[in-house]
Amino acid sequence: MRLTLLVAALLAAAPGLRAQDGEARTLQVEGEARIEYRLRTHPADAHVIALAVALAPDTALNAAKLLNLHLSAGNLEEAAALSTSPKRRFEVLQDYRQSVGAEEFKRVFAQYFDLANRLLAEVVIDRHRLLIWELRGAAGAPSHLAGQYFIEVDGKYLLNDVPSPARSQLRRVLEAYRAGKLP
């Protein structure tokens, strides 16, 4: 009986395990080497924050939730601390907030939690992650695709603000996705 329950539990977890690994893909960029990556998908409501769960940057998605939560509340210092270059990230965020105003700044980042928006994909290259979001515009306005780049450092995910070959490859994948070249 216990063996049957164990097998049933493993089979039930198998789709989740496959989703965790993702699908191996290759992108051929004209004039460049092929980019090999893994594509992960998440449930439609993956971007929603569960109130009873404490957030930690232990996955790229959780790091994004934590980052966007801080930004939607206007907490620049906490958000910047989730970056590989916190001082520079703080300056960029501060400049952006000054250019659009505090309320618009919060609104921009709160939209990541809106049920009308969704996380389309997580692209994986080694320790690097790209989260591709579909953010719907206001009534009648077209949606747009936004990308957030993360890197795993010592078991936690940080916003990747340091240029690297992997980050450049992820940017090319996002460009291809935006151009409709990827399903």
C-alpha cells in the first residue's frame, strides 16, 4: 500500500518536475552562434502573491515577486538590495521615480500582480534567468512584452545588472520572442 502511494505521489509530481526542468530549445541568430536554452512555463496565476507565504529570492519568479512588491510600494532601497549592482540599481530606480512621479512609479510595478497580466515564460541559460511578462495596456492599448533578468548567486536569485555573454543571449531570446519568432 505504501509503495502504491509513493508511486502515485511520484507520478503526480512528474509533470511539475518536467516543468521545472523546462523544454530544451535552440535559437539561431543570423550571423551568430546558436543560443541553447531551456524554456519553462508556469501556471497562469504564478505571478500572484500568496498572502500566507513568506517570499524569499529562492527562485527567479519569487525574486521577481519580491522585487515588484518592493517597487509597487515605493521601497527603492529594498528593491535595489535584490540587484547584483545595488548602488547603480538604486540610482536608476530613483531617476525613474523622479521622471514619472511616485504614484505612477508604484502603478507601473503593481501591474505585475494584475490578474490580466501574466508570466509567459522563464528562459534558462546556466545560472541566468529571463522572465518574459505580457503586460496588458489600458483599455484599447496593445499589450507589450517585458523582460526581467536574474542570476543565481549563492542559492538566491538577484536582478542581473551586470553585462555578460549569457545575459546578452537572453536579451536576444527576448527580442526573438517580441518579434514573434518563438512560439
